[in-house]
Amino acid sequence: MKPLPSLDVLKTFAVVAQRLNFTRAADLLNVTQGAVSRQISGLEAHLGYALFVRQPRGLALTPNGAMLLAPVQQALAQITEALERSGAHSGTLRVKCPTCAMRWILPRVIRLQNERPELVIEVTASVSHGVEFNAEQFDAAIIFGQPAGKGVSAHHLFDEVLTPVCAPGLLKRTTRAITPDDLADQTLLHPTRDRRDWLRWLAAYGYRGLPSAKAQHFDTLDLAISSAMQGLGVTIGDLSLIEEDLAAQRIVTPFSLCVPSGASYYLIYPERPAASKVLSEFAEWIEGEAALTRAGLSRYLAA
């Protein structure tokens, strides 16, 4: 009898089967596309048959792959549930969080644990904005976008609100109100390759195109904001995430215009007949923190 494939490889197979795309599966698993491809190729070699048909626009499950998927998903779900039950006795809460939201959640979690040392909360940063509870060992997650799928409890935290931000003193003060034309000599820091956040804000201002040809691009909003704090340029920031940085004057908002993007942050976790005590307390606490953030944002949106 052949030895069983590793749990990690089976998890990778389940995620690829759901996404039918190596790149999207790699983003979700927080590994490289090459690593996912090698794991699937190794699993196929171990089993002796193909699991996927490679197509120009993605993948398709073979009959053998489709037959294997359901029992693998069921086994992973049972293992996840068993781990959650055993983890509940330890009092440890495992939370996945996109890197962009770490500026908001991490200082608050540290303060909570200083106040409540009996609570053990492990926050894991990821470039992925979503979570697959059947394939990832997390009790809860903060996600960006919209919660998807059944069997998930979702708590709205706050909305994304965009405005340019920079280090204090980077833009010279004048007697008139600043306009996008004043950014002509600045380096624009883009949290995404497609520059959509800058373009959305500029369009709301009534400005076409970009005011500066100088640009740098980043994989995450957090990296762009950190670079702006160092005085390296002006970025689009999410007011929801930089509340404490603004209060400490590590960063400033030179424009009064703030634009909701339509996306939001949520706390989600699998629906259960009864959530663990630690998870229930965490959900109640984080909703209170989010309410304070929303209240703080109101003064910017009313400006």
C-alpha cells in the first residue's frame, strides 16, 4: 500500500480544485505559483494518474480528480473541526489578516492581551484578502472585500475610505488650497499595479489622469504607507487603517476629499452551533473597536 500524501499536498489539491487556477490558489495559500504546480505534479506522480487537464485559460478536473475531491474535502473538514475542538481547550484564537489591515488590528490586539493576559490571540499576516477555512487552520479571519460563501458568520467592521497621505512637511504650504497640480513634482506611491486607487480618488476630485509621471508600485497598501511615512512620496491611504498614525502625526492628509471605495473589512468565522468563548469575546471586542474607528472617520467624511 502506498504511503499517504502529506496533508499540505492534499490541502493544495483541494484549493486548486476549487479555484482551477494555479496562480489564484498560490495567492490563497501564500506560496508561489511554482510551488503549487510542483505539489500537484508530485501528487499526480504519486497517485499514478492525472488530476487536472491543463487548458489555455485554466484547469479542469479529470474524472479521477473529481472522484478524489469530495473525500479529500470531507477529510480536511473533519480534521479542521477536530483541531478547532482541541484548540478551544487551549484558549488560543488563530486569526488570519491581510497585511493591509495589520496596521489597524495588531496594536489593538497587543493592548487587549496586555489587559487580558488569559486571552491568547495569534494574528497571521497574509497577502491574501480571503480565507478558506476548510483548507487553512484559522478560527477567524479579517477579510477585505465582501464575504462570500455559505456557512460563514460575518461582522462588518468598517469601509475603505481613500485619500492621499504623506509625511508631515513633504508638501510645501501655500496661501491657497492645495490641488492635485501641486503633486506634479512628487513621486506617487501606488498600492497596486493598476493604479486604481489613485485614479478613483482623482476622478472624484474631477481630475483626469495622473498629475505626476514619477511613480513607484507596491504589492500591499501597508508597504506604500510605510514608504510615505519615510517621506518618499505621496500615496493613497485608507483612513480606516491609519487612524492612530494620523493621531500621532506620523502622517498627514493634505486634501479634504475622502472617497469611499465601496469595499469593506469584515470579521468572519465558520458558523457553529455555539462559538467558543474566546471567539465570542474577540468578536464582541473587535466590533467595539471598529465602531470607534467608524466614529473617528465621520469627521473626515463630513469635512
